[in-house]
Amino acid sequence: MRKSRIPVWVLVSFRRLGMNESRLLDNYPTLTATDLANAWAYATAFSNEIEIAIGENDED
């Protein structure tokens, strides 16, 4: 089983900035399209958690 250390909130942030999936996959070559689909599903299921993480990291 592969594991990735890219937080879902980071992917969501880039997506909100207009980065499409193709570009995300180019910038993160360890990710697959399935990984992104899983990330979006996680972000939807845990949207409050994602918003908190984005907010905490925007302050830095």
C-alpha cells in the first residue's frame, strides 16, 4: 500500500486557487488520479476539518 504525506487541505487550497487535477498530478508525481478522487471525497466528508486546517495555515 502506498502512502502519501501531502495533506488534503493543501490539495484543496491549490484547487481553490485554480490548479486543475492535471497540474496537481504534474506537481505531485507520487499522486494518482485515484488519490485525488479520494482526497476530494475526504474533503467533502470532513469539510469542517479541512476549513480549520486551511485557516490555521493561512495565518502563517
